[in-house]
Amino acid sequence: RKEVEQDPGPFNVPEGATVAFNCTYSNSASQSFFWYRQDCRKEPKLLMSVYSSGNEDGRFTAQLNRASQYISLLIRDSKLSDSATYLCVLNTGTASKLTFGTGTRLQVTL
Amino acid sequence: NAGVTQTPKFQVLKTGQSMTLQCAQDMNHEYMSWYRQDPGMGLRLIHYSVGAGITDQGEVPNGYNVSRSTTEDFPLRLLSAAPSQTSVYFCASGTDITEAFFGQGTRLTVV
């Protein structure tokens, strides 16, 4: 079983739609959780950290369920500029040792 | 503000050749790491360092060496390139467990 599993997509949604991505992880010792965004042929960049209490950053909401080992990302009012691959990331140690999911591709259309 | 700088951006090697991918960061980060990204595989950790003089292996270290003589630099050496090492390589740095900053990547093709 992969350490981090994501639906690869693509998710094709119209502008203004709400879309949700899920991610499951197998290592219960994982300490920190993140969503990174990666544009085509670019480097990954941190979108947001994920906390057990849930956290929101503008149109983006992230949730963590430690009991079910499950992470989610909700994007409201999708924009064309949200088109990218969203990577579920966790670590069990330091910033040197991140474990990445394979990513979920989002395509927002007019 | 340069952040994490990788060179070269593109490279073509012949099987058996060696080369060094350079990575430098100007943020005084303790932690640095190298990942490779292949289609359908996600990013996989090759080697990492928690400070100058300290390195360790990640998930896929075979065929690669690293050293960390300074805080700023973390080069990755391919000892004898193989077609299986064709990939996109990313260097990253960070201060703690919260965020990793990535370089722009090196696209390597081994023929």
C-alpha cells in the first residue's frame, strides 16, 4: 500500500464550482500534513498546512481526520488560475523528509 | 531574493557519464533534500541533510551521492548515469517541519 494515496483525476470543473480532493495515508506516526500546489513543469509550492481542527485560507479549506487517516482539501468558487496538480504531503520527521502523494490534477474551465 | 537555486535546468547525459547537480539556498536553512519526480510516482526522497556535515539516505539513494560542506550548498552527484535516472530532480530546503521551499528543478535525460 502506498504511504499517501490520492485520486489522480483529472477533475474537470467549471469556473465557480466547488471541488473537493481527498487523500489517505498509512503511517499513523505522521506528524504534519500539507497541501502543495504544482503547476505544469514547475516546482511544488506550499498551499496550506492542515490541522486537526480544520483550517481555512480564503477559498481553500483543509481538514484532517487522524482517526481515519484522511486529509481533504475543498476549493470554493474555483478560478481558472486554480488549474494545477494538488499534492497531499506529510512528514514523520523534519522538513527534509516529506512524503508526497502522486497528486490530483484539477482543470477549471470557462 | 533567490531562495533555492538549482543548476543546470536541463541536462542530457550519455549512459555511464557522471555529473553533479548543484543546489544552493540563501535562506540559512538547516534542512536540505533532493527529490526526483517521475510520472505516476510522485516525488521520492533521494538524500537529505539536517545540517552541514550531516547527510542521510532517503527512499531511492542508489546511484547518487551527496555532501554538505556548507549550510548553503547541497550538490547531488550521479556516479554513472543510467536511463532509469531520467527524471526531474528537485532540491528543497526548510527550517522545521512546516514548509519546504523547492528549487525550479533540473530535467535530466540519460540516453
